[in-house]
Amino acid sequence: MARWSPWAPCVATLLACAACGEPDPITEVLVAVDSDLVQPDNCAPCTGGSCEERIRVLKLDVVVPGETERTGYTALLSSAQQACTPLPVSWGLVDRSGHSEPIGIVLRAFERGDALDVPVVEKRVEVTFARGSIRVLCLEMDAACAGVTCPAGGTCVDGLCCPWIVDGESLPEHNGDVDTTCSAFAWPRTACGPPPPDAGPPDAGPPEPDAGTTVPDAGVGLDAG
């Protein structure tokens, strides 16, 4: 599990408040991403002279209601690239500002990840925080969703279009192991259905992130881990 986090300021804050009593429980959504579009041990050297990975780059964008900053993260998934990140990849989004509205998450998987590359799989989710707990949002960048476009209000799960608004209270609590947490979790299917034929581009959903990635800004009210 790979995590990118400005934990040092957070730890310093907790230590400074040690004399003030027990700190408040962390409120966090841990976004865990796996994929069947790469080899199982995606960072191991390729065998047979080539890798048959359909995706090599993951890009995650987080949109916070009322904020102008957009937070972006990138993970490289191929053994042919430097700083390869083994799957599952996880990003921890810590709420420092008591957000009551959902945050928008846009996750894209690319073959190359350059400016001209079109996503192989794209998922959009709006998720709320569960106060005082760490919940895991398990997202599979699966082959069944490659090229699938869902209409407004839907995101692709196993080739079906499911509602993209997720109540954080419905997500599993983090047990310390993303693999076991996500293996026991199934996305709710009660309102899922097949994507319409030739659905075209999705309607307005979570706000479209700017091109590229940005460094998290301390003022957005989210820490990423």
C-alpha cells in the first residue's frame, strides 16, 4: 500500500496538543484502487520481453465543495517506469474542516498518461465523510468498464452503471489491511443497470479537474495520505 501524505505537520499538531487531552478521532476516506488491467505483480520485471498492461498511469483528482483548489495525485503502475507503485494503490483523504457535503473524486486510468492520452477507464464518485472514523472506498479499474460511459449520476462498476453518490457511513471501516477490507466489500448493486447504448459523453457530475496535477494546498481542508 502506497501513501503520499504530509503527515509531519499533522503529527506535530497532535504532539503539541498532547497536554490538551485526547485528540479527536480522525475522519478520513481511504481511496483504495486495484485493477485487472495490469499484471498481478505490476512492479515486477516483465517476462517474455514485454508487458501486456493496458494501463500504466493512475490519476486521482479531488474536488472539495466551496474550494477553488483541486488536489491531484499520480501513480505509475508499470515496471518499465521509475518509481513504480504496486497495487493496490491507496490515498487517504483526511477531513480537517468538518465537510458535510460530498467531495468529488475523479479517477482515471491511462495507457501513457501524457496530454494526448484518452482514459482507458474513468470513474467518478461523490462521497461523504463518516465523522470520527476511517472508511475505505474500494475502486476497481476493471476491464469490464473499459470504454464504458455512464449517463449523469452513474459510474461504471463491473460493466454496470451504478449511482456515484456514496454515503461514507455505508463504507467499510479500515481494519489496517486494504486488501482484506476490499476483498470483503461489494459495491451496492440495488440501483445498478446496464449502460445505455451510445450514451455519449457524461453529463455534468463532480466538477471537471484542471489538466495535470497540483500540489495539495494547506487551505483546502483536506490532507492526503
